[in-house]
Amino acid sequence: MLRAMLCFLAVLALPHLGAAQLMQPKPAFTRADSLRGSLTPPRSCYDVQYYHLDVKLDVAKRYISGSNLFRFAATQDFTRLQFDLFANLKVDRVVYRGQELPFKREFNAVFVTFPQPIKQGTRDEFRVYYSGNPTVAQHAPWDGGFVFAEHGKGQPWVATACQGIGASIWWPTKDHQSDEPDSMLISVTVPKGLKDISNGRLRKTTKLKGGATRFDWFVSNPINNYDVALNVANYEHFDDTYQGEKGKLTLDYWVLPENLAKARKQFGANVKPMLKSFEHWFGPYPFYEDGYKLVETPHLGMEHQSAVAYGNKYQNGYLGKDRSATGWGDKWDFIVIHESGHEWFGNNITAKDIADMWIHESFTSYSESLFTESLFGKQAGQEYVHGQRRNIQNDAPIIGTYGVNREGSGDMYDKGANVLNMVRTIISNDEQWRQILRGLGQQFYHQTVTAEQVIGYVNQQSGRNLTKVFDQYLRHPGLPTLEVRFENNQTLARWVADVPGFDMPVRVRLKGGEYRFVQPTTRFEPIDLPGATRDNLEVDTFNYYIGVLVD
């Protein structure tokens, strides 16, 4: 997914490639897409404040049954609301104040009608009972559902992962990222000899008739529903603490028994340096009340809040490989660092619409560079983020389609990281940049946000209007090209870009000299670089991901 750095004339075709991509037929969206991705009145009429998910897992039959309590506040008068549950799972009944309510299913949406109007401002609740064989993921975490696996000598090992496709693939919920419960109780009953590890803190363990065990986990912070996780195995546990910016943070590790020694070594080498780095760059870990956990899973990994899924097989790199091909990415465990970075971007700050998933992935991919910088210095971090370019495709816009649950290009990872590094370069004040990153976590603490809010905050705090820069890189697949001409003893430059009036400041220099900023527009105009020639002009293509044409 990564691509090598750009040099002069190396990427001249990319803006034209972007234009060609934009000429491709747009995908046709269906009623099902709109029901899944839109904030229609039956969804926006209520604000979820608390869930109690209570499920029983039959591992042998790959079957789940149970209920979810919706506790909500009415944002307007209504008699009908929508929740979501995939159609392969049965809604057994919906109960409100002791009576069953009528409901109608349409695709994966469920519409419930109440016997009398729910008035705006009312706090109320209903419970959904459901059962069935949930979708089994074929290639988690890239597709969603349950993972049924084995370890050791045929021991069960089960997990969930559902980002993108949505939590309603396995439990009834208002499946839209804009609405997070303020807190949540997760109760999971599993067969004898197994443990469930979910988000938050373990409140209670109850032995039931027949040998089953119920685990009650409480999440005291807002949580996006795709983060809610079930992890089941005969786990071993060890713990530690970290003295962070907000005091003592508990660290809990749940791993397979056969991997206990490897886990102690790998987590010991990575977790505390990660926390130190990310608290420096992004501010305090956002969920001290719920603690930090790593849980070994049969899939590669996922940012499940306060229960980060880990499946990188206790090795550095991404399954042993350095995605940046710089040598820096094999010095730390990619899954520990990347998935934990999502606690700040994705979990603390959550995009209202999955079309803005770049807010999660661009910042978190960029966190890999910052972590490298924390350990090995700024040059190492810059080399790492530069190396991430080898995976960029420039195939489609990073921002997806709003209202239909459609994310954008996978370039939101590595291209997004490079965009943020360019913004840092433009701001040209590393402490100011750090305070902007920390300020995002404070300004939008435990909130859902839009792209406009995040970009607006960066603009406000930096004192620069960078909206056109973000628009070019997030809303268009092609790269801007800096064209330079030499006429009448003048050096002329302009940007060729998709965004009207594109005027990104860029660093240029005479070969071997100091960089200076110039700010070309989309018209050829002189730039202040005395003595420049075709032979000695250098444009900063190390920190800028652009095309360059010198005529």
C-alpha cells in the first residue's frame, strides 16, 4: 500500500490520473445504503445514552442470543424510531414498559412503533431480544463479523471485529457513528472453562448452572459501537501500571497461555514507550477511568476502545515487515502502536460519518511517524512518513460519500499521514504543531466530529487557512503539480491543481542552501528566489507530496 518518494518530473501524470478517476461512473447507492448511513428522522429523534448488551455465546453452534437495552433521550416528539440489526439475525421481540411493540424490518433496519408519542426531552428505554447465527468473517478485520478459531490443542478462540460494516452485524444498536452511549454495560455468558474479555472494567464474574460463566464489563466513557468487542478463550492475565499525565493508568494484558512469556516481553518493550510518546504528542490517554488493555485475538488487530485487539504474533513490524521500507518500522510492534493510537483518533475523537474515516486513520497512521520520532529523533520520523508513500495509490478521494456508510480510499492511511506531515512543515513550528494535536484531543474530547470541525480547528490554531490544502488531498485523488518557468531573468511558478485558487506554501532553495517558503497561486507569478536556474533550483519533495515540472 505504500509508494516511493517523489522527485522532479516523477509524478506528472498523477493529476491527470486523478481527473480520469473522477470521470469514472459513480457507484449507485441503494435504499439499504441510505438506511444504514443516513441520519433520518427515525434515527435523529433519539439520543442513545446507555446500552446494556447481554448476550450468551454457544461456541459449538456458533450461535448468539440475548438482548440489548436502549436507554435514550428524545430529541423531538416521535412515535417511530429505527435501530439496526443484520437481517440474518432474528428480532425475537421488542419490549417497552412491559409490553411488546410492533416492528417492521427493512433490509438491516428495524422500525419500532410506540403506543403513544414520546415527547421531546423524555428519557425512556426499550429492550430488544434477538438470536441467531451471526455472520462469520472470512478475513477479519477487513471484513466484519465473528471469528471462530482454535488454539493449542483444539481450544476455542472467538472474537468480533466489525469496523465499517457496523456493530449491527452482531448486536442490535443505533448503528451510526454520530451517536455514542455515554456509558455501557457488556454482559457475556460463555461456556465452561472460557473467559470473555470486553471493553472497560470487569465488574463481576458469575458462575451459572451447567458450568457457564457470565462476565460483566462496564464502560464508563462514551464508546462508538464498532469498538464494542467480545473476545473469548482460556486467557491468561498479567498487569502493570503506567504513571501518566493524569496519574496511574492500569495496564491489563489478556493472552493465550502458550504465549504468556512472549507477551510479557513484547508488550513490555512497546506499551509504555507508546504511552509516553502519545501522551506527549496528543495529550493524556483518553480513558483512564476504563484503563488500557491489550487482548490477543485470532485476527490481526482492531482499535477496540480500552480493549485493543492484538494479533501481530509478538513480532516487530507489520507481521514482521516494515511497511515504510526505511528500516525504522521494524524496530517496534506495528499493531501495538497503530491500534493504540486509535484511542486518541477514532475512539476519543470519532467521525460522525464513516466518509470522514480519514480523521481516524490519517492521524493514527501519522502517529507511527511521531512514535518513531520519539524514539529515534525527528529525521527518523520524517524518513518513516516519507517511506509510507510507497503504498499510496492515488486511486480515489480519501473522503468517501456521506450518508450511505461509504468510506473513501485506503489512501486515508499513508497519504493522509503525509498530508499531516506537510501541514506540520507549512506551520514550521513543531511546538505549535504539538499543541494543535493535543488541542484536538481537548477540544473534541469524547465527541463525534466532522471534517470541517477538525480542519477549522487546525486553521484557527495555526493562524493559516489550510482548507484548500486539505480539500485537494482529501477530496481529489490527484496530486497538485508545481510548474516552474524561467523567463526574462525571472523565476515563475504556479500550481496545477483540482481546487480553484490552490495556493499552498512550498519550500524551495538553491542547491545546498537553506529552504525558504514561497506561495504560488494557480497563475504564473514571480517567486522570490534570486539566482535560481534550471540547474540549481530544488523543491522540497521530501516533506511535500507533490509533482514538480521545471520548464
